[in-house]
Amino acid sequence: MSTATEISTTGSDNEVRVTAGDRPLRELNREIREHVQAGRTVHVDETLSRHNLGVALTGPGTAIFEGSVGYYCAGLLAGANVVIRRNTGWSVAESMSSGRVTIEGNAGMSVGASIRGGLLHVKGNTGPRTGIAMKGGDIVVEGNVGYSCAFMAHVGRLIVLGDTAAAAGDSLWQGEVWVAGTIGGLGMDTKVVAPNAEEVALVEQLLATLGLDDRQRDWKKIISGQELWHFKARDAKSWLMI
């Protein structure tokens, strides 16, 4: 079992290197959390695709996972910055309230589930139910997303530069799904509208901060059709197939 920690402080730099390996998860996360709360940048090596890494990180620091991670990485994030150098399992950044998560590879299903704020940026593709039940914040996916993206999203934006699979935006509330590529199929009670110039400018401004400036995109915005907002119990055709 490796518990070696190497700290480097040069000038204004304050960086820490932690080896995950097979260390007890509670001990490992406690150490990562302490460094992030102190404003340090902590590099986590030998991640071994372990689950539940970097949960409940608060403070101004940064956690960089130098390999693939498993389920629920960066869940309950509140203010910290997290970078994942490779791929992630399910539910990365679940219930994050603020901060930023960057995934440099691909991500599994339920990415950004129930997030309430902050920014989640995936440079690859994501699996099904990306942004499920999101209640705020922004999710940017440079690649494609799986089926039922933004399922029952209450608030927030899912911005997809690639394509969506079937049932995009299924049962949306006030969330929005922006698609620059092809919509593979709409979910229940959704419709596609043309965003206005002001809305497009805000989305493009966000993307420009991520190095994704391209004003030639053909945006489609998926929103709720609002039939399910006021459905009647006897009107089965409106809700039976949800």
C-alpha cells in the first residue's frame, strides 16, 4: 500500500502529488479534500478507475486525477476545480452545486445527474441520461451524448456540439438542450425551437471561454412542450409512455 505524498512549493506555486493506489478511500479523500480546501493543486496518481474519488470537495483548490476514474467522481462538488485526464464511469459530478469539472476523455451514463450549478465540460462523448434531473448549471459535451439526455431537467443547459441519440430531452421541465449536430430523436413532450440571437451569443460566449469559439454552428434548442406541466390524470395519452 502506497501512501507517499510529495509537496512542491516554488514561488507562488503550491502543488501536491498523492498516490491513490489501493489506499483506503476515506483516508485518501480526506487528504485530497484538505489540500483543496487549502487552495493547493493536488495531482492524484494511480487512480485505477476507482469509484467515489474526490467526493464533496470544497474550497478554492484543484484536484487533477491523472488517469481514469470510476463511478461518482467529484460528486457533491462545491466550489473546487476538478480535472480528469482520461475517462470516467457513471454519475461524475452528481449533485455538484458550484465549481468546475473537466473530463478530457469520455464519460459514462448519468453525467452531471442532479447538478445545481457550476460547469461540467466533457471533451469526448457521454453515455445515456447525461444531465438527468439537472437543476442548474451548464454541461458542455464536445462529442455525442446517449439516449434520454437531460431527462426531466428542471433548469440549466446541456450544450452538445455533436449529436444526440434517441429521446433527447425526455420529459423536460425548464431545462434546455442545445444541439449543434443531429438530434437522433425527441423525448416525450419536447419540441425544437430556433434560439434567438441573444441566447446564441450567451452560449457562444461560454464556449469561447473553453477554447471552442465557432460562430458558424447551426444551433437547435430543445425545450418542453409543456403538455405534461398541466396534464389531467384521465388524459393517459399525454403521460402513459413516460
